[in-house]
Amino acid sequence: IVKDITSGTSGSNPKYMTVFDSKIYFSANDAATNKGVELWSSDGTVSNTVLADNINTPANQDSNPREFVVCNNILYFIADYGGERLYSITMGDSSATETTSIDTLEVLYCYNNYLYFKGDSDPNVDGEELYKIYSPTSYELVLQLPGDSELKIFTQYQGSLYFRAKDGNGKQIWKYNGTNAATKITNYDSNNNNPDSL
């Protein structure tokens, strides 16, 4: 055992181990200090297995760090504090920074050294849509569809990014090369199609 974060039988339930900047980042619950499920890091020693950031600061409030992705030497993850938000840690930093104020983030994917994600709550955009992160402080909308796009399933093939999104004709497969506008490459019957894997 590297460190007994929560002594006793309950355990700290460490999850989502991700290697970044010569450390392992993960979520864990230190019940003894009433900090809840927060961001931890470890270099494999007891002394340096520590709480990296208490994002949701009220006692016993969880930020539940999850969906860790390393992209272009930056660690990104989702955490809860005033909504589901995207956070990042750059090389050499010891704490996390909120990257966007867009809520309902999930489906993080690194493509061509940029992070792509599904986001909501932008006052100028209708529903959950596809966004692209340029840096920990800048992002843009990649694809806007009517209503909730129900974005899901990212994969790369021959230099392009493929994903599922819903438009007026139901859930379809889309293609994006990182520069030009995303294009729909299927036109399935809206009543019968539901692509679930690529």
C-alpha cells in the first residue's frame, strides 16, 4: 500500500488513475478530514501522496473528479462545483484551474492536440453541442445542431475525427478534420437508427 488515505474499513475508493507530469492523478475520499471526493496526486511515496486540490470547498461536498484526459501536455477532467465544469492542470502546476463555465461536460476526447467535449449552458447555443479547447483559457463551438445533439462516441480514422450526433433526421455519424466544418456522412432513417459504436 502506498498510503492509507482513509483509515478503517470504509476506504478512500481511489478511481480514475491517470499518469501526468511524473505523477498519478486520481479521485479519492478522505473521510477523516471531511473534504469529500476530491483530486489527489501521488509520485509513489507516502509523503507525496496528497490532496492536489479541494475543488468543492464546503465540508463533505464532493467535486467527483472524473473523465481524466491528457491532451497536448495538459491534464483535463470534469469536476462538480457550481455545475459540471471542465478543469485543467498544466505541467509544473500543483492545482487545477477551471477552464470553461459551460456545464454538462462529458465525452472528453483528444484529437490533433486539441480537446473536444460535449458542453451545455452557453446562453448563445441551444442544447448540448460539440466544443473544441484551444488552451486552458479559450474554446470554440465546433458544431451547432437544432436542439440537443446527444453527442457521443469519438474515434479517429485516417486523420479525421468521427462521432455521433443528432440532427433533424435523428442520430447520424459525422466527420471532422479539425479545420473545415463538420459534415454528416450518414442519412439513416430517423425512426430506426441509433449508432452506438464506431
